[in-house]
Amino acid sequence: MEIVMLGAPGTGKGTVGKLLSKEFEIPHISMGEIFRSYCKKHTKLALEATKYMNAGTLVPDEITCKLIENRLNEEDVEKGFILDGFPRNVEQADKLQEILAKKGKEINIVVHLSLPDDEIIDRISKRRTCPNPECREIYNLEFRPPKEEGICDLCGSKLIIRSDDNEETVRKRLKTFHETSEELIEYYKKQALLYTIKLNKESNVTTMGVAEEIRSYFE
Ligand code: AMP
């Protein structure tokens, strides 16, 4: 089962991805998480990637594609994966197909979560993240608060606000997303892989609702 999650930052790709990962017993692979671990290294490339992340722009494809290829070649991916945050442009989408083709695999579905920018900015301002690399649970102070304020329900770590979750960087990340996503959405629409779920306030669709919808797609 090869699932790609597409959507702007803050649309809930990570939360839905984690739920589905437990349900389907396949890894949730977040490109942003891969970068956050990678950037802790003090290599030249890691420092370069950090510059792009802090600016809210895309890390060059050369670094990104190499990291994702390594991850997709790991053993736990044999049964499938939920890919979150990759691809983010058509060049990366081509690269993904090339990597999968080598393994005799192809994408089953591209889930596109769509939410207006003003709602995204509001959501991200309420996002809290567990910094424990083994956990990385995501909370929202309004929709999914931790049981104890500021503490991760799962591992007890002190929750943080991600350094790129400030409004200025979020606006840049959204701009970056809109610049590259239209072409990518068309790319997957043409391949009849795109499954769009609208998440605006009126639609009242929750994270659980999205996970449920994707689950029933595979039944
Ligand atoms: P995310 O956690 O998905 O919002 O990603 C955080 C940051 O990591 C982004 O703002 C980018 O700088 C970088 N990043 C994540 N995924 C990609 C990608 N597919 N291509 C290039 N940069 C990425």
C-alpha cells in the first residue's frame, strides 16, 4: 500500500499519516521529520538544508531526493508507506516514480488535504509538537489538546512550538506550497490518483474523519 499525502503545512497530513500508519502497519515517512533529524548533524549539507528550512523554502531537490531514496530503500518500507511532504514539486514526483519503478511498485492514491490559508495559519499557531524523535506526536490546543498542559500524552516529554511554526515563516511556507502545488496536483489528477478532501470549517471534517475516509477507500 503506497500512499502519498499532499497538502499545505498545517492541513493535518502528519496527524492523519500517523493514524493510518498504526491502522495499516506501514511506516509514516515525513520528509519534514527526516530533515529535522538530518539538520542536527553538523555537516555542510545539513547546515545548507537548515538555511532553507528556516527561510520556509524548499531544500534543493539534490539533497531531498537522495535522503528520500535512502529512506525508501529501508526494509520496513517493503509492505508500503505513507509519504508525507514528498513530493513537493513535479521533479520530485518524477523521482518518486523512478524509485518505486525500480522496486516494481507504484502509488495507490494521492490524498490531497485542502484548507484555506487563514484557517491554516490559525491551526499552526495552536500546534504543539513532541520533540522526542521516537514519538513526534502532534497536538492542537483547540482540536486535540494534550491531557496535561504542555506535556506529551504518549511519552511525557515537554511539548514545543516548532521553530518554523511562527507566522512569518508559515506565510513563506504557504507561498512556497502554492507556487509548486498546482502543477503537482494537475500531475496526479492526470494519472487519476488524486483524492481531494476539503477541510474548511463549514465541511466539519475532523482528522479522524479523514483517516476514516481513506480507510474506507481501501475496503
Ligand atoms: P514540513 O514539516 O513538511 O512542513 O517541512 C518542513 C520544511 O522542510 C519545509 O519548509 C522545507 O524547508 C523542508 N522540506 C520538507 N519536505 C521537503 C521537500 N519534499 N522538498 C524540499 N524541502 C522540503
